[in-house]
Amino acid sequence: MSAARQRPSGSLDELERRLARETQIAQRQREKMLREVQRREAMREFDAVKRRRGLRYLALLGMLTFTAVLVTLVMFRVLSLVFA
């Protein structure tokens, strides 16, 4: 017979302890995976916020550049009319 079948009668406690230990290990692994998933989701949200903020600043810079060019052109037009 195999060694698993020749256990003494007190092996039930050992099996219960092993089962409890394996259950704890499995629970820790599940918690670790859950924390990892939550961390990845938080990073994804943070990256989305960074991307939106970057696009907003880029749009603002574009608008400011356009405004500066427009003001410069209007200034030159006004100056050419004044000194014409």
C-alpha cells in the first residue's frame, strides 16, 4: 500500500492543519492578485487623466499661438494703415 493509506489515526489533525495552511496560502494569493488588478486599474485611470491633461495643455498652447499670430497680423495691418 502507498504511504498515504498507511497514516496513523492522528493524521486527521495533520490533514486539517495542511488544509488550513493551503487555504491561507490560496487566500493570500487571491488577495495579492486582487491588489495587483486594483493597482493596474488605478494606473490605467491615472494614465487617462494624464493624457487628458496633456491634450488640454496642447490645445491651450495651440490657441495661445493662434491668438499671438492673429494679434501680430492685426497690429501690422493697423500700423500700415496709420503710417500709410
